[in-house]
Amino acid sequence: MTLIEVIEAMSARLESAGVCFGHGTTNAFDEAAWLVLWQLKLPLDALDEFAERGLSADELRDVEALVEQRIATRRPAAYLTGEAWLHGVPFTVDERVIVPRSLIAEVIVDGTVDAWLSDRTTRVLDLCTGNGSLAVLAAMAWPDVVIDAADLSADALAVARLNVDRHDLAARITLHRGDGLAAVAGRRYDLILCNPPYVNRQSMNDLPAEYRAEPALALDGGDDGMDFIRTLLHDAPAAMTGDDAVLVLEIGHERAHFEHAFPTLAPVWLPTSAGDDQVLLLTRAALATLKTP
């Protein structure tokens, strides 16, 4: 069988098994291509080049075994390969972190956030950094800034260290462990990026197996998804340098819960490929209007 025939066959197998996508791919074909190319040690962007390459019996056996492992365990493909890509940048991942997919990456890479920055933007915080992917992308996008990356999980920070070192950014990214902004107490930032745990309790209960394979600590936002965010928005102004400092926050599908929890806030909603209501921006001045219930 040729490579493309094997990918098509594995795609059909994944489709019929009913696996869930969303950890780097959105469909069975792309997932199959990822697994097959990785197993054969071929570049993930080389499908067209190797489409007609034949597979040996041993190679086919190994590919089938990997796909069957994906189906049987329901572990995301990134955990099986040990790597995930975000906007063309590779990151080391394993079960200690969620698979990197934050929509904040889009607004960093495409320059959307740049309109709120200036030459005075020098200090950036990536809060709830996980595997460090947003900190790395921010360092690549803004070469003149220094970045603190913080997380409660020591396991996550161990993976973040691998990625900071992988991209040779240890001189510009410093890792901190702690609960929320307490991890960087006393420091102030021009820009805070945060992809926090925001999944509401009912949605947590309904998550497919692939998402339940990820650390719940990084996903579970409490009954309405706003537990971490309430504390963050209350404490953030003290960690921001001035009224034009900004917080970029991902809330996923929780806009209704966000607006119910913070009815006095008027955030700027940033456009992403998933819609215009999943990533928001708040200036320090806007946060100062927040009324505590």
C-alpha cells in the first residue's frame, strides 16, 4: 500500500471508531496523516512529497498498532507522539500538560494584540502557562520583551522548561510556580496573557475521553467556569503597570457565564478562527471599573 492509501484507510478506521478530535487536528484524515507520518519518521508537512511511497509489511504493522492505540486508549495523538504544533512551532507535550491549542496564540501571531502595545511594552506575563507555548510564541513575536511564565503545577512547569530550552529562550523567559498572580507577587506587567481553567462543571462532566485524558486542573473552572477568573480580575490591576496595560483572556464557550459574572465589564472581543466571543481584552482602566458583588 502507498502512504496515501494507508492514511485513507487509517482515517476511515478512526472515523468508524468515533474518536474525538480537537487536539491539533479537527478531522480523521488530518489525524491519520499526523500519526502515519510520525510513525514513519517523515516530516509532517511532506504528505504530497511521499504520497506514493510504498510501505513495508513491518511499517504497516507499526502504523496500524499506533492507530489502534489511539482508538483503544482515547489518548490525544500529541500524547502518543510527544509533540504538538501551534502555528508552525513544535512543542514537547505529555500527560502533565494539556495539548497546546489556545486561541490566544492566534492573536499573538497575527498581530491583533499589537494595536494595544507600544514601545513601552517590555514586560509580559503568561499566566497558566502550561507547556509554555504562549510564552514562547510571545517571545518570538516581540523580540524586545522579557516574559514571566507562571503555573500552579510543578509538572506543567517541567514541560514548559523543556520548551523554553528547546527554543533557546531561557534568557528571556523565566518560569514561576504559584497560585495565580501570587506566583509573581510584587511584579507588574504591561501585558498579561492568560488561558485559565474555564470549563464549567456541567461541561467538564460531558467531556469526551480525549479531554478527560488531560490534567483536570488546567480545565476545571468550577460551577460556572469563572472560579479562577474572578480572582484574576480582582487582583490583576495591581499587577499591571498603568491604565493602558492590557489583559488578554481566553474563556472559550463561556461568554454567557462571563457576562453574568461580570455584568459591569465591557471587554474588547478579539476575532479568532473559532469566533469573536472566545478571547477578550481588558485594559487596566477597564478592570478598575469592576464592581465586586
